[in-house]
Amino acid sequence: MGKIYTGDGWIIKVQGDEHPPMHAHLLHPDGKATISLEGAVKNSGVPDKIITLAIKWITQNTATVEAEWAKMNNPKKR
């Protein structure tokens, strides 16, 4: 649950029981990252090219991230 995008070997997902600010998780075979809707990135091994693609997708699909965040972080909507 929470997977909102699948790229070429990587995924973007939102997890439940999370902390602010609103963010998505990027999972890649080389590492993982968190990308906030405010633009902050915490990267642990994901190639820069993939980070750029993920930021672009998140920026273009903010409403999707926000909707999944609301769903995943509200037990009544799970």
C-alpha cells in the first residue's frame, strides 16, 4: 500500500504513521531517499538522475502525493 509511482527499477511511495513535512519515499536498488513537497531531499545512495526524475514526478503530481498522504496517515481512511 502507498505505492504511487513505479519508474524504471524504482518506486515512489507514501508510508503511514509519518511525521511532517509531507514527503514521499523513493526506493531504488542503489539506495533510498525522502523528498518533501517543500523541496527538501534526504538521499542515501540514489543516483542524481533518478532523484531529478522523482522530483519532477512529485512536482507534477503533488495532488496524488497529498491524497495518498491523507489516506495513509488517517486510520479511518485506510
